[in-house]
Amino acid sequence: MTAVDGSISGLPRHWPDGDGRHGVLPATPEEQDWERAMTAEVRAEVAAELARRARQRDGTAGAEQAGDRQAEVAALIGQAMERAAAAALRAGRPALDSAAEERISQAVADSLLGLGGLQRLLDDPLVENIDVNGCDEVFVRYADGRMTRSAPAASSDGELAELIRLIAARAGNEERRFDRASPSLTVQLPDGSRLFAVMSVTRRPCVSVRRHRHIHVTLAGLQQLGTVDGPLAEFLAAAVRARRNILISGGTSIGKTTLLRALAAEIPPHERLVTIEDTYELGLDADPVRHPDVVAMQAREANIEGAGQISLAELVRWGLRMNPARVIVGEVRGPELIAMLNVMSQGNDGSMATLHSSSSRGVFTKLAAYAAQSPERLTVEATSLLVAAAIHFVVHLAWSRDGTRVVSSVREIVDADGPQVVSNEIWRPGPAGLAVSGARIRDDTLDDLAAAGFDPALALAGEGLGR
């Protein structure tokens, strides 16, 4: 049988290594060559037997369950390993030790059931980002900020490209090619992680995997992680309940999607949501308790003939026709900005989106640049008016001094003055980076938040700190 973590029953998947974490015991270069050959042999044998059995089952009633397939693969690997060991002994080669058997068995299981050489990293809940610069250059970032170099993801660049194609084929319900004609691939992995791969325009195939460790997250959970404190969490929750339009900003991998999930957890379950993303990441439709009525939409790239593209901007317009209470855009980074701002200013209050920016003030410059590059070619003045009419709050994420992801700033948009968007930084960076109360919230805003359950006294809880 196969254990919960994907390891073959009877063989411990993880062995302690030098830094206190766990991993499969390493092999010498000579052993690696032999193990690669045996891995390929065992994998081919097991894959052929699985294909034969699948042909026999074709047309029979009932679908094969995942647990049944795992058990079947584990049994076939065990049998193939026994035959390989016997053949090695007959040829006068030394028997494999248990660590080598584990490496080979797990590599075959990962190839047939999981994601090949990436699977061992995806099985580790502490892994946050994986970057592969060719088959043998694998760099891993952990949740605590550590960066390490890991074992190869494949035995060759060709095998790495084949692994990416296999992942693309398993990805779901649309065409996902990866070759010289379609040299990039963005796809969601079974665990919700986002994989991006590229070839041909780089010297070697490259892969980046971004993990989402907090899928079902709340503001209370983020408070435990130190991302927000009590008063700030209460403020953000009330802003969502009061149907304020919110733009979340921050740098790469700072946690914008995670914060967006946490804010969405405050939306009443009776509201109909439409989520729009480049690649499925939010996963609100996977939580039927909090969000029973969700339409999740994903943009589509053009096919090999250059037809069939559906942009985020088009999806935003389509989403408006689906009777949404709120529209949530995973990330605004181009022409979809104008459509999103129109959504926010035309009655779909409580909508949300994320945006890459290095500061909360820099958001407005970024929005103006996107608007100028859009098909509408809006002027800075027109953009400022539209932003002021559409967005109520900008919530910015940054790194604290101790390396924690924190909400560092919240701006309330007040008005537009020519090319300038007028805003008040009502929560500003405190001594350690976490936002504390700053400028006074406008009275009419505070009244609406109070009606949504916010205690106005909390807005003054941190006033004076960090000044």
C-alpha cells in the first residue's frame, strides 16, 4: 500500500539528513548512474503492465479509485524490484541496499502517480517556492526564509521537458502544450500550486513552482501568523462586510493571494461570487461551506493557430453578465484594469483584486501606467477620476524587520485632484513594520464600518506609534 505522504509501505520515504530536515539518503555518482538505469527499467516495466491492465479493464463498469491505483502501483513496483534484484545477483552485481531501493521505488512511484522529481518537494509542507534552472539546478525556498539547493528534478533536460508535458496533459480540460511552438506553460498542480515553465527562449528548460500553503485561511489565522493584529483584522473584516472595494498590493510572493482568500472568508455565504484569474489559484469554489455560489473563470491563451485567446479583460466583462454580488480578480496587470474599475464603480461594491507594487503610494502610478497602455488609452486625469470613484481602500503587504509578511499600510482613497489620487494613510508602518493607526478615517466611512461591526475605538488603538 501507499502511505498518506505517498511513500511505499514498508520503505521509509524520509531519512534524516545533516540540517535536521528529512530527505532520501544520497547516492554516490556511480550509484546514481546505476540507479537511473534501474529506475528507467522498473518504470518501463510497471508502466507497460499498467497499460496492459488498463486495456483489460476498458469498458468494464466502475472507475478505478485513486487508492486502488496507488496500491496497484506499489505492488507492481515491489514485484519489479524483486525481479531486478534477482537479475542483479545472477549477473554478479552486489544487491541494492535499502536506501537505494527506496530511492528507485519512490522515483518510479512519483513518475507514475505524482510529478516526478518535483514530487518529493511538493510533499514537504514547509516548501514555499521551487525554481528549476535545468534538470540538475533546483533551488528551494522554505516558509522560514531558508534557501537551499536540492537534488535534480530529472536525469536530463529532455526528461524534465517530458515531465512538464506530462503535467500539462494531466492538467485538466483544455489544451496545454509545451514545445518550441508553445514555449511557455502556466498550470495549476493538484495541490493548488502554480507551475510556470519555459523552454526554447532559455538555454535550458526552466520551471518555477509557487506553493499556496494557506488555502483555507481567515483573518484570525493571519493574526496568528503575525500578518495583522487584532484591530487591523477587525477593520479589514468590517471593510469587507461593508462592501468596500479593496485593492491588495505588494511585491512578488508577499502573500497577496493569501490575504485575498482571508478577506473573502468574511463575505457572507449567500453572496454570488465570480472569480477571474490567469491561472486558478484562489480556490474559493473549493470551499462550498463559506462560498457555495462561485463561478471561477480562467483566462485562456491562443492555440497553435493563434486563435481562441480569452483575456482577463474579456472575462471581467463576461463576469458582469453572470449576476455577481462581487467580482474578484486574482491579479490586475494590464488592460483588464479598466474593466475592473468599471465593475467596482457600477454597482458591484465589495469587489477585490490584487496588484504588484512596492508601496501603497506607488499603486496609483502603476494604475495610471496600466490605463495609459490599455486599448482605451486613458489620460492620467481620467484614470485618477476612475480610481477615485472605484476603489475605497488600498491594502499593502510588506516584509517586517523580522522577516514576517505583514500588512504595513492601508490607504483610504478620498478624491481625485487633476492627475493626483488623494488618499489618507489610515494605517501606516509601525516600528516593526506592522501597520498601526495613522491618519483619521473619514466620519462617513467610520459610520459605515461601525454599522458593519467595527468598533471605532480600535482605529485609535495604535495611534501615535511609529511616528
